[in-house]
Amino acid sequence: MTSPDSAPTRPSTAPPAGVPLLMAFDLDGTLITEQGRAADAATAQGLARLRAADVRLAIITGRDTAPDAVMDAMQPDAVATNNGGRIVVGGELHTEARFTPRDLEAVLAHELTGARTVLFTAERLFVDLPRGTEPEPWMIARNFGPLNEAPAGDILKVGFYHPQVAGLARRLRESHPHLVLTGAQDPYVSFLTVTPEGAHKGAALTLIADALRLPHGRAVAFGDSDNDEAMLEVAGYAVQVGTLPLLARHAHTRLERQSDLGAYLNAWADRLERE
């Protein structure tokens, strides 16, 4: 594990000292384990100590909702879901990016025979399941409907599950370069997420810092996968969780394992309390 004062993986100043400070966290593989529902005890303790030290806390996730247990433990000042496409600050909707009907039509005109396709609105999921495939529990919990009932003007995110999503990603990057594509590479080689223009985690971090009236240089971002690259790039200080090579050039420091996060946050809280 790397401490807050350890040497960075790219040239940088030391971690920001004191407050004001914004700490923004990806969920899966970063704040919690992959597909987890709650932070471990050490992480929850660190979050509570940081919050008590007047650090502002945010979640920036690819999920469409944050688990209740995580929300209770963190009590975030802001939450960005759908890879930053929907941002809530202080409990109020701040920004929401939706597909245009033309862009959505282009995204759904895919060549992935037998793909599982999920469309996300703010309130509900709409799913196209391959024949013989049962819906997953998270789909049932979100009261999913059939794809053909999706309201075209309200779609915030599209997800594809298929072994050949990389080919679709290449085509969309060529034909619709303004759309935001993540996944279709390690560690999510069979999953592709598409969000509207400008709906990415880097933009979300910037908008949240602005809404909280904090300088961008006082924002610390934590992430582990390719959809976190944009926010690690723009953060004043970037913490990579895990070893994905794509993120190394953006990280000021790295935690080898997700389980190291709790100790790291408590070490940061120790420093704030000393100051």
C-alpha cells in the first residue's frame, strides 16, 4: 500500500494538505469490491473521519444508482451516476445528459447478434435479453421493462453485454466521435457503456467541484478502471486503485489492492487531524 506522502507515479506536487478538499470515488473496485453493496469497516471509518474534518465527499460511478449502505456510510455531498451523466449535488439534480433520438438510434443499430442490451433512464431500466436468458436480480430490483417501451427522449446510458463489443466500440468511435464510450477492454472486455456527449467522469468531477465552490486543484479522485481515466486526468491529485496500465500515467500514487483503501483514508485523516 502507498501512503499519502509516498512518491507519485507521475511528476507531481505532494498530496494537497488541509481543507478545503474534495475527494471523489468510483464505486466498483475502488470504494467497494466489484459488484459490492457496502464499504468495509476501515473504509467507512476513514470516510467518517474525513467528513468530520470538513472534507467534501463525492461518488462518481458508472452505476445508475449508489447502494444505500454506501450512501449511509459516506453521506456524500454529491453523487454522479451513469459515468457522470446524472449529477446530484446536495440532494438536488444538478445536471442530466440525455441521448438525442438520432444518437440513440445510431447506438442501437448494432451488429451484435444475441447481445444483452440495457437502456437506463433516471427511474427505470429497459432490457433486451437474448432468448432463453433470465433477467438478473439487479434488473428485477429496478423494475425493468422491455426495450421497445423505452422512452427515446429520456435515455441516459446504454450498456451492451457481448463478447464482441470491441468491434462496436471501434465503429461508434469512427461514426459518432462525440459520444462517450468506456469498457470493451480490460477489465471489462465483454461490456460496453455508451453515454451522451460530455457525459464522462472528468466532466462530472469538474462540475461537482464548481458546484461546491472548490478549486479544481483541491479535488482528489480515486479510480481503478478505464471509465475513471477522465477524472484521474483532471483531478488535482489522482489515486489509482489496482494495477491497470492505462491509468498509471495519470496517477500520482497507487494502491495495489482495493482492500488497501481503508488504511489509506485513515492515514490521510491522521494527517488532517495533526494539522
